[in-house]
Amino acid sequence: MNTPTRALALAVLIATAATGCAAGQNQPGTAASGASSTEQAPEVVKSGFTTKGGNINVLMSSDFQTLDPGNSNYVQTANVGQLYYRNLTMAKETAGQPPTIVPDLATDTGQVSKDGLTWTFTLQKGVKFEDGRPITSADVKYGIERTFAQDVYTQAPQELNAALDAGGYKGPYKDPSADLKAVETPDERTVVFHLKKPFAEFPALASRSNTSPVPKDKDTKLDYTNHPVSTGPYMVDSYSRGKSLKLVRNPNWDPSTDPNRTALPDTFSFTLSTSQATISQQLLANSDPNALTLDSNGALQTSDSAKLADAQVKDRVASGLLGCNDVLSLNTEKISDPDVRKAIALALDRQSILVQYGGRRFGELTQTPLNAKMRGYVAQDLEIDPTGKPKLEEAKKLLEGKNYPRPSPTGTPTTATPTRTRAP
């Protein structure tokens, strides 16, 4: 095993509807070997619901890291962001199926040149910002330019940027005269990308929030998070950091240009300081039929997991494996010996870690940074136990006579970083 970063991969369910919990028949930590509740057919709450109107109350224990699409690698922002911003393309999710790339602001998923180095997108006619001004190719380009200013936007997504033949471009702030030549705008509706090398999956990169348009005269840098200018069906009505956020309908969103968003509720009201224990109790009790949460695992407390099987609860429980993995990556500079890295991988009790996530209702153990539902997945024959049991004796033998980092005084390892990977 030469890449021990593959030793821990938890495919985690991201809560997005109803109680925000995944339904299964097994209790946390007690699932039968070989069975996976997350591999069951997805459970969708009120499938086919088409009634418009009303308000959705979104209960959250903390504020968003940012609402700025150009400074976001956060799942929570991406989930709520689809309400107020649009990109050139979109990763459309359907329960029980891998996401598919579809046009969003663009008329199609892009046209590629014969040599594979140039991709051209055409904006739909009639797409507008919340203030009624037309969205132009220059707005798309400026949104991309902002994400090159990594000294300002430390969480700006970089996958698309890395594919572009951008030279040493550093964003629009330090040198306003500099031009991002890798993105051209020959007219108001055309965006042309020039790549370093051919990349057949570029339409997926165009679904990243880099391509969300930003009007240059509205760019307030880090303060843009307070009121990002909407291109989607909703816009920010009020936002009190750490307290509340309210989204209302965007009067200049044209549903004929956007078949991907149903936009049924009139408003979304977010409370940003509710304890997870309170969220769990309120959702289980159905004290507000219009409430949901974006908190991880639906804010469900481990002690409440069994209640998901109650007759009054199970019909309100949505489930299904989404395209996210949590991966524990080891610092290979501090832990340079591959045998030590392998020993750590073998010694991890992944079963206990999964219990802390809430059990098999909320994820499953995988053997690679990609889970089997992700495009590009290749099965790996690793020595770690696929059921998550630690192999302590094998780990001890590998550590004999080795020098390796010890935990910090708090007991927290200082040489590993948890990261999240997401399917495009």
C-alpha cells in the first residue's frame, strides 16, 4: 500500500431535505456485514410535489462560511447557492443517480475545438441579474478573474483555473490592467476558454461557481458575501451574520431559461444559531412541518437515531448517498516513512469513526478517495479491513524500530488533515 491517504474514506451523506437524515433499517454500528443502508434505493419525501408558495425554515447551528460563489469550496454554500446563483453549466442531481452536467446560463454544455484546447459557451438570451440588467460574457469573465486573487479569496475553487492557460495571472486587484487572456469575450453572449491541454470533462469544470457572473461595479471583495448579486430564482432580502438570512423571489429570474430549478417556495428563512440538539428535537417532533436543516447528518444526535424508524418520523426521512467523501490525508513530509503511514492506516478504527458520524444511516466506508457512486471509481485491493476493523498487531510490527510523530498534548494528531472530496 503505497498511498495510505486512501486508508480512510467515509462517504458522508449531506443533509438537504425533510429531517435531513438518511433512512435505513440498521442502527448505527450494528449493520450486518456486507449490507449498506446507504446503498438502498433513495427515499424521497413527497416526490412530485408541485405546489407553489409558502416559506421554508432552514435551521442551522452556525453561519455560512461565505455566500460568495467566488470564494466557496463549501458544500453548505453550494447547496443553498443554487437558489441565488447560476453558472455556465450545472451538475444536476437526481435521487439514486450520479449527477449529470446540463446547461445552466449557457445554451449547451460547450463546443470544443478539434485540438481540444478551446471551449466556447454561448449565454442564453434573456438571463438577467436581480436588478434587471442583462448578464453578459464580461460578467462571467469577471467572476472567474476574481477567483484568481487567492490572496483575497482563500477558498476560491481552483479546478477550472488550473485547467486554463492563464500564465501568471493573479486576479483583477493588484494590477487592474492585467488581462486574463485564457478567457475571451468576443461579444456579449460568448465566452471562450483556452486550456493548457485538452480536457474532455471541461463542461463539469464550468459547473463550478467560478463561472457565476459578478457585475464588476458591485464587487465589494470580501463584503460581497453580505449580498451576492443574484442570477437565480431567489435573492438576499436580509442577512444578519451569525443570526439570520432571508431569501425572497428574484423578480428578474425567468423560469423559461432555467428548467433545472423548480423554485416552489416563496421564501427561505434561515436561523443561524440554533443548537444541533434543538434542531434534532424540532425536526423529529415535526413542530414545524416547513423546517429542514443543512447541518451535517441533519443535526441528528446519535441518541436520537433509533427514532428515525418511528411511524410518525420515517415518512419524513429522506435518504440517499451523495457525491461526497471525507478523507483523512496524512502529512507525507512529517510522516515520510511509508511503513509508518501504512501502520496508521491499519490501526485506524474506522468503525468507531463511522459511529461518530451517526452510523450507517449517514455513510459507508470506502477503500479509496472516490466511492463507488463517483465517476472514475476504480476498485482497490488494499490491506485495510473493508469493514473498518483495525489491524493493530500488523500495525505494531510495522512500527518496530521506527521514529514517528506523537500526538499533541491534547491528544489531537498534528500530522493529518481531514478533507472532503466531491463528485463534479
